[in-house]
Amino acid sequence: MKKVKIVVVCATGMATSTMAATKLSRELSSHDIEAVITKGQISNLDALVSMGKPDLIVATAVTKREMGVPVFDGIPLLSNRGLDEFYRKILDYIETL
């Protein structure tokens, strides 16, 4: 089983990031990928990245910051629109790790 570290952030670091993290974890698990997920507020993104050294970030709030790791738009996890494409992008990136 492949293991990836992911930071999932939303505006408040509460319910939205939890829902997004749960959906993402379930999908990755179905592809034999273990997701080690840290959730938090987008305002704390710098600290979450420096402490956790993630492989990727999923943000349900808008961020244009360069973090040194890919940042994926997590809105499809909330709206279900474009969800298959979102998962494909994540899985394609994980294959490169």
C-alpha cells in the first residue's frame, strides 16, 4: 500500500475540511493508497506545510500561495461536480511520487 501525506484546508478548519478529507481518504483507500491527512485552516497553511511536509495540499478555499508542493482545488469534494476529474488528477500525481 502506497502512503501519501496530504494537508486538507478550508476557511475555518472544521466541518468542510473534515468532509473533504473523509471523501478523499475513502477514494484513495479504494486505490490501495493510505492517506495520512492533516486538516486545518487555510490561514495556518504555512505552518501545516512546514510541520507536516505533505506530498500535496487540497484546499476548499481559494489560495494562490506557492507552497513548494502541488495545491489542488478541493471544491469538487464539496459539490460533486468534476469529482471524477479531481480524483484522476490526484491519482495521476500520486503515481509520480
